[in-house]
Amino acid sequence: MNKFLIVGLGNPGDKYKETRHNIGFEILDFISDKKESKFEAQRLGDLSEISIKGKKVFLLKPSTFMNLSGKAVKYWMQQENIKIQNILIISDDLNLPLGRIRLRPSGSCGGHNGLENIENVLNSNQYARLRIGISSPKDSFNQIDFVLGKFNNDEYDLLSSEFVKIDELVTSFVHSGVDPTMNNFNN
């Protein structure tokens, strides 16, 4: 049976809840709730198992902190015998406007520490990644403070209005693969 691993990047703990950097966790919570599945604490992360069009899908929120996400990804890939082409990593992106989504079949980490660690641990950048735009302030700013800051209500409303579309994108990725999904969902 083809299995899939959908990884939402973020940092564990209440301190980081609802921060820009944790948008991957928020999206997986939305998908898991919609499928009436619950996350359970497992080795190296919280895991929720769902079914999409008859395929087994693992939703993973690593508990390793953002900069060490690769350890959790590799462990669950090996544990469940999941091929790299069946992995989708969901992360925030400072360089995209707020709410913009961009799916790619592979590529560079673009300065994102979580993606960089995954690339280093897997020794490959040939995995699909979905970047969610969190935008960046116009003026000079402290990048760490910004990504670890919380969205204001208007920003969060705009972003969460995209969650249904992102859920549909994940379903398409599992059912049809990365290329048709990119053609249908990149905005």
C-alpha cells in the first residue's frame, strides 16, 4: 500500500502556538480535525493517521524544534517505509505575500532552517514542499522576532481562509501527485 507523510513544520510548546513559524502545525490541526482524527504523542513528534481516497496518510508535527525537523522526518519515513516522493513538507515562507501558497516538487531551502535540516538529514532536496506566505514587514526587521511573533486577527483570518484550499491541495497531492497538484493550486 502506498503511504504518505505530510509534515507540518513548527516548534512544539505553548510558547510557539499560533506564531508565524508554526503555520505548518496549524494546517495539520485543521486537516486532522476535519477528518475527525486526533494527534498522539509518538517518537519525535505528534502523529495523526488519516485516510485519503483509500490511502494511508500520516500527519506529523515534529517535536524536535524547527532546526532539527529532519530527524523526525527521516525516522517516520523509515518506520513506515514511505518513499521520498510521497512526502510533503508544509512550511512558512517570508518571501511570499500573506496567504499565497506555492507547491514545488523539489528545490532549495530558501533560507528556511527546517527545510535546510530536512535536506541535510535526507541528503536530498527531492521532496515536495508547500510554502505558505507569511509576508514580511516593509521596513528592516528582526527576522527571528517576526517569525516567532503571532499573527494579528486580520492576518490570521486571511490565512485561515486558505486552510480549506490547502486541505484540498493535500488530497490532490496524495491522489494525483505533485505535478497535477501544482498546476491546479499554485496561486
